[in-house]
Amino acid sequence: MELSEDFEDQKRGGILQSASKRVRMIFSVMASPNRIDILRILNSKGPLTYSELKSLAGFKSKKESGKFAYHLRKLLRQSLVALNKSERRYTITNLGKLVLSLARQIEERSIIESGKMYVRTSHEAIEEFNSHKIIQSLVREGSLPLELAQKITEEVENRIYKFQTTYLTSSLIREMVNAVLLEHGHEEYRHKLARLGLPAYDIHEMITNVDGIHNGVEGLLFKTGQAVFGEHLVLNTLPKDVADSHLSGDIHLTNTGIWSLLPDTIFVNIRIT
């Protein structure tokens, strides 16, 4: 009886030791930013071929081929990534998704504990807040004079710190910048910085009712693309008087969603001789 219990204890100890080693190996995989990036890419864009994944992961030169192969091999050995041999495409496994989720949770918790302010960008990344990026955006996208861009940025930065938030998004910062521009009477600059797109509620409704959209997912993507290009046409491309005439119903432009790409109407100012 005692021998049997000793055997069971040794067996359990062996299983635990093996599990502990497995966990350590997975954590060693997580220690590399390159391998986490590969998981993120496969999670959002996979399945991918070897060359597609290598390029998206930033290993574009021949000199980096060995380095990429090393990181991918590590992920395959720990079953975080799988290869479909018939299609020659790589995918992230359920275990890989779990590891990626854990990495995100650790990253976000460390950000909160640090007391610093970080921004969740539209490029699916988290970066430390940097006011110089606001200045650069104002000058590059809005064509603001540098001195004015610095003044607007300083006021926005003061408001952000006043909120004492550790969680920011690039869209929230843009909204604050636009609000400050309007308060100072710079409507023209704010117009240039306006973000095009659909409200979150509209997107949620479209995703929820995707079965009712012609051509399903492809139709949904086409519809959202049309909405963005149509908004860009009316707000940023057409002369203001033409856009106002269209919006008020005096004239009607068909297919505004693809008009910027394939215009089917020509505007002529008949007052000019």
C-alpha cells in the first residue's frame, strides 16, 4: 500500500515538474517582442505563407532570414503556431491566442502600475504618450503653423493631465484637439483633421445584422468602404458650394462612395467665360 502511494506521489511530482517546465518554456517564448509580433500578425491577418509572414513581421532583408526562421521555429515547437502542410500556411493556435491574450493583460497591467500615460493607437499598439506627436500631426495633417501647433498641443496636454487618466486612445486625443481648435476659432484647421468613418453604434448594427446584407461579409466591407469614401468626397474633395448643394438636395450625386475613384460627373462653372 505504501509503495503504491509513493508511486502515485512520484507520478504526480513528475507531471507537475513537466507542466512547470512547459510553462517556463512558454514564458521564454513570450520574452521576445519579435515572437509576440508574429503571434499578433497571425491573430489578425492569418493564415499566412512563410514569405507573407516574414515580410509582415519586418524581416525583409535576406540577412534576417535566419533570425526569422529561429523565432518561427520556437513558436512551432511550443505549439503556439501551427503549419497547414497541404496549404503551406501558418496559423495561430488556441494556445497561441491564450498566450497573446496573457501578454496583453500583463502589458496593460504594467502600464497601469507604472503611473504613466499610454495611448492605444489605431495601429493596434500601445505607446507612451508623447505630445510631440500631436505637434507633428497638426503641422503635417492640418497645415498649422508650428507656433500655433505648439500652443494647441500645450492646452490639450494640460487637459489630459488634468483628467488624470492612464488610458488614452488616439481618437480621444484627436477629439480633444479638435475641440480646442474650435474653441479658438480655427474651424478650417479642425476640418482638415476630422477623422472619417462610421459611428461605433452603426458598425455594431451592421456586424449584428450581417446576414441581412447582400453578399454577407464582402458586402459589409464594400458598404463600409463606400460610407468612408462618400464622406471624404463630400467633406474634403468637392468644392464647398457643390457639397452644400448636394447635401441640401439641390443637386444629386449618385454613388458618392465610389465617385472619388470613378467620377461620373463633371462640374463646370458657367459663370466663367
